[in-house]
Amino acid sequence: MTAITAPNASEVDETAIAVSPVAAPITSSPVSGMIADWRDFFALTKPKVMRLVVFTALCGLLAAPGNIHPVIGFTAILCIALAAGGAGALNQWWEADIDAKMKRTAQRPLPRELMRRDDARDFGLLLSGASIMVMGLAVHWLAAGLLAFSIFFYVVIYTMWLKPRTPQNIVIGGAAGAFPPLIGWIAVTGEITLMPVLLFAIIFMWTPPHFWALALWVKPDYAAANIPMMPNAAGEVSTRRQSLVYSVLLLPLSLSPWFIGETGAIYGISALVLSTIFLALTVPVGLRRAVENDPMKPEKKLFAFSILYLFVLFGALVLDRVVANMGIFA
Amino acid sequence: MTPQEEEEFKRRRKARNLVIGLVLLGFVVLFYAITIVRIGEQ
């Protein structure tokens, strides 16, 4: 979750399917004398997850008040992307045993024994360490500290601790994916203020309905894997109701940057429209009960829209800032 | 290792070395640019 590797969209794969409560890493996999291809290392970074991370971080950076030199701004985003990649690699290192038993993740480099497990760990540590150091030296040590914490949060708090133990895993773990815009913002301003915290809170609140929409339709996988995702642990009805609650809360929260005067009407109206649609799509998910062989269309529709929601909302935030800076509506 | 596997091994090693070289080159350029920017700010 970022960091930075948020437990989000593509994280479906990650959330995987365990057969034991905790996947204890082994030292290395027996592989032939063949060395890993560079593409295998690239795959460890979860490039699909990284897109949303980079986008939200970039939006946080562009929407922040103040100026940042393009080279420093690029470095900040690069560090956030590297940190996300490092956290993703460490996640796959830890969960290699689990991934091997899942259909969706069995084709990853580690389950296929395309590389040594220790190499994946070392690669993850290298990316994580390098991203933190460069962020600190080139951009800002507060941003570097948050980057380090977000990696720790995703790898240790979420992957190792919460995920196999509590159905609230995705709720608390969602914080990892909420860090990128906060770090992007702080890279510019150098201080934590209300606005970046609100951006953090928006993604935090968005994560449960986004993820549970998916978890509802892959419930059998989680059940088989013994992972205590909310639909399996608390039941489908409870998960649907909770998704609805989070979506209701997301509506005013997404509007709060407008209410406190930190953004203009472009963001405010976009947030109102997007969050209303989000809520309208969550209502049928929240109130219905799946039947046998249910195609789960409302859940799939909500999941697809939730990804679009975040892209457009943060895009509107940047557009709003650009228009304000140009003084078009001044 | 069969001759085909050895060929594949060499191809992968070459590709990895190339990628590592490009990444290092990229970082050299980046650090140079960062240094110039930071010096310019002072």
C-alpha cells in the first residue's frame, strides 16, 4: 500500500491464499543453475500495483502548495515507486509458499522457482533501503521517514502480522496504500498539515469497499486458503453492510478538502459526483445477498468503478490546483 | 547444463548486466542533476 504497495486493486493476487496462518520464509528455493531473468526481478515489484501508487503520489506532489524543482519532484516520485517495488518484492518473498498454492499467483517468479528466494529478499531490501536514502538525501528526511514507515507498515504490520490473523487486515493495512499522496505532498511542503492527512484518509476509507467488493466474489478462494478475509470471517451480510458504511463515510470525507477551502469547485463537484456514484453502486452490493452461482455483477461493477474513482478524484485535485494557479476562476 | 541451457544462461546474464548498467547510468545522471539543482539553490 504502499508503502506504498497498497492492498488495492491488483493486490487481489497478493492477498492470497494461505494454507497456514503464518507463512514462514525458508532460506532459499532449490533452483537449477540458471540465473533469473531481469524480467523476473521486475515482476517482483508488482508493476500493476505501482501504477496507482505512482499516480496518487504524483497527484499529491502536484496538488501541494509551493514549488519543487522538477528534478527533485521526479526523484521523489522515483523513490516512492522504488519503495513500492521493494515492499512488493518483500511481500512476495514472505508469501512465496502461499503463492505457490494459489492458482492466481502460482505463475510468479518465486513459486515457479525462477530465482532464489534469498535473492528476492535482498532485491526488496536493496530497493527499500535505496529509496529511503535517496529520498532523505535528495528530497526531505520527513518524507524519507514516512516512506520507511510505509514500507514497514506494508511488509511487517500488514503482510506478516495482520493478514493471516484478523479480518480487519485490509482496513488497517489499507493505510499502507494511503501513504503515497501524503509523501508526495510532504516532499513539496516539508510538513504534515491537514490537507495531506485528508488525502490519506480518503484512500484509507476507500480501501474497504474497494477490496471487499472483490473479496466477496473470490470468497471461496480465501476460504480454501484459510485467510480470514471479512466475508469469510464475519460473513457476507456483515461485509456488505460494512462496505456500505465506509462508502457513506467516504462521501463527506472526499468533500472535506472543498469544505475547508483547500480546493475549488472543480475538485468539489468532481468529488460529489464520484462519491455519489460510488455510494449508489455500493447500495445494491450492501443490501443484496448472493445466490448460488451468482455472477456477482454489482460487486464487479463496484470494484471496477472504485479504481476509476480514485484516478479521476486525484486527477480532479490536480486539475483544480492547476486552474487555481493559473487564476482562471480567480 | 546442456548447450542450449548454457546459451540461455549467457543470454540472461548479458541482459541482466545491460539492465544493471543502464540503471547505474541513470542514477549517475540523476545524482548529477540533483547536485546541480541543490548547488544552484544555495
